[in-house]
Amino acid sequence: MTISATVRAIDILLFLYGREATVNEVLEYLRSNTEHDLANTENATRVIQRTLGALENQYGLYRVEERAGRAAVWTVDATKFEKLLTLDESLALAMVIAEQQVKQVAEPLISAAVSDLFKRAKGQLASTNRASSKWRERVKVMPASHRLERPKINEALFKDVLSAALEQDGLRFQYRRAHDQPSFEVNCLALAFYYRGPQSYLIARTSEGSIRRFPLTRMSQVTRALATNIDVGNFNLEDYAKRGELGFLNTQRIPELGEEFRLTADIFVSVVREIEYAHLGKNQVITAIPHRPGYYKLEVDVPNTLHFAQWIIARAPYLRVIAPAPFQTYIESELRQALAHIMSGKLVVPELQ
């Protein structure tokens, strides 16, 4: 069956869903409401008859009656047809789980686009007595740390940027590094789109050839620019993420560690409870420190990212970095800076060298 024939068959099934009609009535409907080529009545009638014959007793389609001298009446059994739209139970459960994440992260535009599917999945689970139907009542998905409020983003801007990223088109926009700084023009090729918590980012290759991340909250006056003379190059989002780029590589501050390093630290039992089963990284080893109940030694491979450094700093009262020396120096410098603010009563942030 060709694509046009398949579409025609679907249109016929949808028309007959919940109603009875003859071939002539089906033809009249298709002519009035679709773009199928049905100008020749005789040929069109035969096409519809063949389609109905091929689909009979499938998808809920059946003949209501066919008597001598009377045209056959066709209809679609609603119950049988709706079974085609029923989600697999595991898929319905997955949709209910995903809803909690999407509502926390995605823009209202995306949430609204899938809201009907979420509603359908919830309704399907609620109609059963299985354990999975209790998921929404008895399971809650929460972020591992403080989650920022979702920013308000202009809907038209969001659509333009997301569309450009999906199609890898050129973009031109005004960008400001902070709310009180003047904006400047950016010409780039959109490569991908990602979320860091509720904040949405465009990943793009600039006219200088570098790959940068632009939060949508700092963009304005977005226009599509199809002719940019900028190539996608060898960019691959999966590889980009694996290198830790989406976690903000810290190689500018600690270049000697590269993109990944082996961490050694003393940790308190409260940290052990957090990472004992949800590992901090690959090849994690935790061993008890002799004669010190509640204290442990941690060895693990970790990414050299700002996200990881912030994770360590947040738990600084309950751990001590031992190695490597450059990371130990970096963490201690950050903590001394925080202590200086407390001692002086004044916030002074040194410029990054």
C-alpha cells in the first residue's frame, strides 16, 4: 500500500469511527474534507470499495448490513478501534514518570505539547488495579540538590532557537553577558539544544569557529540566517556530552588534570551513605580508615568539571581532598576565599587569570 493509499485508508477509518455510512457517503466526505484525487466518481468508488474490502474485519471495520438492492453500510467499532490507541502498560508508566521531570525542566511550550499524552497515560493506569496505577500517588521524583526556578522565556524566541538547533540552521541575535551589560551581535550556526536544570541553552559554532553555549535568557532579537558560511564540522552532541562539556569543563582553572582524573579523599560516613550505591564516578573504591569509626578513604575516577568541584565544595565539612595536588589546591583556594568573605564582611572575587 502506497503512502497516499495508507493516508486514504486512515481517513476512511476516522470518518467511520462512531458512525455508519455508505460508500457514496464516504466518497462525499473525502471530497469535501481531504485532498485525495477523487475527481472521477467511478474510479473513486472502486478505490473506496477496494480499501473497505481490504480492511474489513480489521481495526474494528465491518459491514453493518448488505441486502439485495441496497448499498452496503459500513462502520468502525469504537471499542476495537480504541484498542489500537492503547498504550502498552510499561510505556504508560514511563510517560507518568517522565511527566514529573518534564514539568520541572521543560518550557511550558513543550509541556503543553505532550500534556494530552501524559493525561492519557495517567487515565489508562488509573483504570487498572495493578500496582503501577499507584505510581503517581506513592512515588515522587525530586532533584538531588536545590533546583532553580524555571525562567520566563519569550515563546517566539524559544521556538526560533529550538527549530534552528533541530535543523542546524544559522542564527543571528543580540547577546548580553549579564543583565546590566550592553548587548552585542552574535552570528552562529545552531548545533544543538540542552537543559541545565530548568535553564535552556543553545550550543552553537560561532563565526570564529569556536563552539559556545548561550543561555536563552540572555538572547534577544533572534533571526534565522540561512547563509552563514559556518560548517557543522565534526560536532556530535553525544561525544560533546561524554567529554564533560555539558557539565562545564574546569580545564581552564586546572588544565594539568585534563578532562578526567583520579580523586583520593577522606570522607565521613554521611558522604559514604550518599555515594555508596549511586557512585560518584567510575572505578569507585571506599575503604574504612583503621581505628577511626565513621571515617573512610575514597578513590574514584571523576570528570574535571565545575559541576563536580561544586559538589565537593558543598560537602567540604565532611571530606578532605588528598590528591591530586592541583585539585586539592583549587578546592582549598575556593574555601579560603569563602572564609575571607566571612572574616572581612565584604565580598571580593578575584579575577580569573
